[in-house]
Amino acid sequence: MPRNFASPLWRPAALSLALALPGLAAGHAAAAEHSPAACVAIQSDAERLACYDRALGRDAPAPAPQAGGDPTLAASDLYPAEAGAERLKRRSLLDGRWELSPQAKLGTFNMRAHRPVYVLPLFWSSRTNRQPDSPNPLNTVGAPLAIDALENKFQVSFKNKLLQGIFDGHGDLWFGFTQTSRWQLYNDDDSRPFRETNYEPEMLLVFGTDIGLPGDWRLRMLGAGFAHQSNGRALPFSRSWDRMLVDVGIERDDWVVQIRPWWRIPESDHDDDNPDISDYMGRGELRVVHQRGAQEFALGLRHSLHGGDRSHGSLQFDWSFPLHRYLRGHLQLFDGYGESMIDYNHRATYFGVGVSLLRWY
């Protein structure tokens, strides 16, 4: 994919799309609901509850939220098991995100969040990377940069199903796009520049499964696809890589585990901005998400899958919790290599505080 894909013109467009996500997801999901499983994907509390009412043949008003509590209701709180909602009580989180079962299909071009959407006004680094480098001399910065340890970080992310029911009705083709920006908002001496923005479009072919595993776990998703990631910058700051990946999703109750090994598509030595990036940003990722009431906890682990001098990786922990209506608090902790592409071979600890705009699951 050409590097000019990550033009600055994408920034306002991606931000506008992200701000529209909750309304778009709710509107499209409400229009396509056919079963209780389809209601899980609706972001709006009122519309989701109305969807459950219609799907289960129940004509009852939505329960009022407790004072100071979170208005988001779990599906298991809506109806008792004796009312025929035992399926909702054990709803599939992956099904709600990827429409894996036939009952959860909402059709194509139903835009929704892909990864968490958040703004972290306070994002602090323990060790700033003032002189980014790479084994390629063309990608090594000569003079130290004036960078503050405290900055702003935000992420917008959406996905859209392009094709549904391909490969004998079993597969769905998804397109996802994620933009993550680090803004030197408090660096007045250097005119508050955007230090680093990463762009990641993905294509993923997803198949829904339902296979029992030990310990009450179930294999619910198998996927394969392509991901491009770059920062859209000129030399010596340019960084990019392309990957083929596999995505395996298992779940149990309110736990989701996704295993994503990948293979980097090779580039010529002269054109490779970051020849050793797989030894730092990894050859695979493990994601664990746990939903506890209205709170969400997510852990991401990456590793090079090598030992010795090539053994590098990272850990990222996110905690999202309700504040007021749809506004949620968001804490993020990162330690290791590759918090951003310009820092792919730079190790540091980062801590962020802010808000997220909607629940991930």
C-alpha cells in the first residue's frame, strides 16, 4: 500500500467517522434486528432494550438506572431465565462484536467501533525517544528532538462488513481502520506538534464457529487477513510494515481471548524503513478482555517469539469504567517496545488517563 495513504487529510475524516460511530451503529443495528442475539451489537441503551422487548415479545418499559450508577445494562439483567432469555444470560461477546452466528447477522455496511475509541489528555512517558533510529541509515534521525514527556494521545477506530455469507455462506469479509495519534499538546515552545500518528487499515475474513474446549471455553471465531501499518512520514521518520495474520477467538462467560500470530511481508533492504521491527513489535499478539458488570479490562501481550538478544515484547493494560451516561473513564498502562511505530525499537513505560466514548464489547 502506498505510504501516502496516511495523508493528513485522513485525520479529520477519521475523527468525524469515529464521533458518528455510536449513532451509526445504533441506527443500523436497530433496523436490522431479527433476534435477541442481534440486539447485543446496539450501542444505545434505549434502543437495545427496545430491541430485546420486541424480539422476546415483551412490552415493558426500560428500568430506570440507579442514581449515580451506570445506565448500561447487561443482557442478563433485562429478563429472567424463566421468561425465555437464558440465551441472553450467556450471550457471546465475540458474537456481538463480529456477528458470528446466523441470528446475529446485521448485513453489510453497518459501521461500528473496531478497537477502543478514547482520548487520553494526560499521556506520560518514562523515557522519551529524542533520536529515533533504525538499522537502515536513511531512517536514523541525526539531531535530538525537543519532545516533552507529557502529551495527549487519542485513538479512533471503525470497521465495516463488506461482504456477508461468502464461502458457502460461512464467511464475512470485514474492513477495519484504526488511527492512533500522539499530540505534544503541552509543548508550547515547539508549537504543539503531532509527534506521531499511526494508521492501520485491515482486511479480515471471519468465520463463526462454536466448538467446545476444556474448562467450558468455546472456540467462536477463526479469521485470516492482511494488515498495513505506517506513520505516513518522510525520511528519516518513515516507518511501515505489512503483515498477513490469523485471528483465533475463544470465550467463556465474560472472558474473551484472541490469539493473533502474524507474518511480516518482506521488503527490499533499501526500501525497508525498519528491518528488525518483528524482533521488537513482535510476531504475534495475545489479547484478553474481561467484562465485569459495566467495567471492561483488556490486556495485550506482544512478543518477538525469539530468545536471547532478539527477545523483546510489550504489555498493554486498559481499564474502562462508567462515568456518566455514555461517557466512560479510561486508564492505560504500556510497558515495553513499540508503543508507536517511531518508537518500535525504543523501550519505555507509558501511563495515560482520559475518557472513552463507548464500550468495546
